[in-house]
Amino acid sequence: MAFVDICKWFASISGIIACFMVSLDNGRRVTGWGFALFVASSIAWITGALLSSDEPLWTQNMVLFCINCFGVYRYLIRKRAPGAHG
């Protein structure tokens, strides 16, 4: 199996798992790690897309990478004020 295929399969499978983790709504930690897995998936999609000259795919995943990084910040890094909701 070629490296580009490994990247794309990892991206696909990790994206499915990340989607499931976020959809569980099982607390900030699980959701945050779901976003972290989405970040890894986006990196793999970008790599696979660049290697196969698929500009729309890497463009989409550059945007998703930024959104997913915000999700990691929001759910794993940011400290919430006591009693804050949302």
C-alpha cells in the first residue's frame, strides 16, 4: 500500500471515530479528544491530498484543521470560569 493510501485510510477511519466521539456529548474531555483526533485526521487528509494533487480536498481540510484546532482549544485548553455554562 502506498503512503498516500495509508494517509487517506488513516484520515477516513480517524475522522469516523472522531465524529462518533464528538456526537456522544459525553463531556468536555471526550469531546476535546474527539477534536484532537479530527486535527490528526485533517493533517492526514491534507498530506494525502497534496500527494495526489487534490486541491479541493486539501483546501477544505485546511479550513477544517483550523476549526478543529479551535475545538481542541475550547474543550481541552481553555479554562472556564467557575459556574460558567456553554
